[in-house]
Amino acid sequence: MNHLVYMSRAVRPLSDQDLQELLAQCRRDNARDHVTGILFYSHGNIAQLIEGEADVIETLFRRIARDGRHSHVHKLVEKPIEQRSFSEWSMAFHPLEAGAFHQLAGFFLPSQVPALPGTLTIADALLVDLVRQAVFGPVRQAGQPAPDAASA
């Protein structure tokens, strides 16, 4: 089994409807191909970790890299794993309107993204956290001022 992490850029902003359709497609295809992982989307940035049988992951990544909804597809890591870190597919993105988020089953606000599974190696956990920060920006703790507040 392998896992692969990549980042890309959406060629156009994805609407709530686009994201719902993408989630439905991913769940259908990934269940069929026994692929698990996590996908982040925010403001046109896409980051994904996928895991499954090596030949399936290789074929899936080639298809993703050719997908016209992406540009600047960069593979960050691909390596063998002994067990899956993500038992179910999930997708996260930063909403333009927070209220619309609650209507989308299977999506998380950045503050609701589950903790990383303990099965990831330290290096992979750091990589996934780096990808999460690249997509969402640094996560502030409750009561911590926004970066702009300190300079004001």
C-alpha cells in the first residue's frame, strides 16, 4: 500500500455545488477503488493525501494531474505504508459564508478538521500539517489575537 500527497491550484473558484459534486464523485470512486485519504480546499488551493494499493494510487494521481479543474499539480511525497491513516474520506475547505457550511454534509470548517491519526509517522504528520497550514493558514488558539491585531 502507498500514500501520496500533492498540492494544486483550482483553475477557477469552486462553488458549494462544485464541492458537493466533487465530494460525491470522490466518495463513489474511492469506495470502488478502496482509496482513503483527506482533501483540503480553501480559496483555490487544493491539497490531498490519498492512500491505497500502489497501482491504484499511481493511476489515480495520473488522472488527477490531467484533470482540467487543477493546475500546478505538484507531488510532494509518495511512499509505501503498512496501514491506512485515514479510514474514511473527508474533505475540508474554508467557506466564503460560514452559514452555508452547515448545509454541506461531509465538510469541515478549518477549526473542525479532525486531529491527525496516530498512525502517521512524525515526518508525514508534519507534512500533512504543513499542507493544512498552506491551505488554511496558521491555526490560532482561542483568545489569541489575529496577526493584524498585534501590528495595529
